Amino acid sequence: DIQLTQSPSSLSASVGDSVTLTCRASQSVTKFLNWYQHKPGAAPRLLIYGPHTLEIGVPARFSGSGSGTEFTLTISGLQPEDFATYYCQESDSPSFGGGTKVEIK
Amino acid sequence: QVQLVQSGGEVRKPGSSVKVSCKASGGTFNNYGFSWVRQAPGQGLEWMGGVFVLFGTTTYAQKFQGRVTISADASTTTTYMELRSLTFDDTAVYYCARERMAGIYAPWGQGTLVTVSS
């Protein structure tokens, strides 16, 4: 199975900042690499799949890129509602990364 | 718009079993797969397994093989996850999710807290 390692495990940022989250795979991803947002007490939400196709209804400040073993999720201009934990997920295994918690500075 | 509504929280003793349900509404049911993912306290998301409704085929994470059964009932558009031989480590929030295609999960249910306590 592919192992996914996310970095950093947590970060602090201010509203308006741009942040980049990284997901590294133990071997090349041959199917889809997807990103989910998870807030406490809520259901996880699909943000990006493929790895750069935005889910319907997701703001354009979210973007995904990458291929092979390295992928990134960028949030351009953090909004208060964006503070959450973000997980990458690979479609074949299908395993999840350990998550990156984005906190308010 | 597809919605997944899960059954309520459960408390079980070690060694017992739990069965959680997930009812889908607002879309077709038979043409999709449904997976179960759990989150233990302070931990990340962990895929447990899934069922493809049309053929009734199931796949399970190796960690849960032999201890979990995932099923689907097309007549009630409901999927189920049964976990047996519970231990304290099984205390977690359990989510169902529709597999839109090829391991992409959306939407998700609201989660069901299963607490294993003596």
C-alpha cells in the first residue's frame, strides 16, 4: 500500500495569508490524489481531486498540484472558515495522510 | 443532492459488536460504492473498507479483515458497518462516504461515535 506523509503536521497562520501543504507518497501515485477538509464535529469535505480539479462549490482560493510522489494544496488568502485539518488521500489503497492542522495565529 | 444520514452514537463493552447504519437519500444508490472511515481520538482518518452496491462486492483494509462486515441494502438505500470483538482502541467516530468514482469520497455522513467502555 502507498504511504502518504503530510507536512507540516500543523501550522499557524493569519487571515489573508497564503499557505502550502505538502503530501508525499511512498511510491508514485497512479490513480487520483485527493484533498479533504475536516472540521471538528463535522463530516470531512472533498475539496480537490485528481489532484487539481476543484470540487463544485469549493472557493477558487484552494488549488492543488503535483504528480508522481509529491503533491501540494495551496490556500491563497486564508479565510476564517478555512481553519481546519486537511488530509490528502490516494484513490488506489485508499489511504489517507496523517493530516495538516491549520490554526489561527 | 445526495445526503448520508448515520445512526446515533453507541456504547459497547469490550468483546462485543456494533452495527452502524448509513441511509442515503436524494440520488441513485445502486451504481455507487460506499466506504467506511474512522477517526480515533486525536488521530487521523483511517479507511476500513467498502461495498460496491450493484454487485455486492466488498473490500476491506487488511487491519480489519475478519472483524468487519460492510453491507448494503438497496431496498432501503442503507449501508451498514458491523465491527466485532471490540476493544478500547475501537473507540472512534465512524463515517460513511459515497465513492463517487475510483476512490474519491463525497459526500460523507455526519459521523457516529462508538465508545467502547467497560
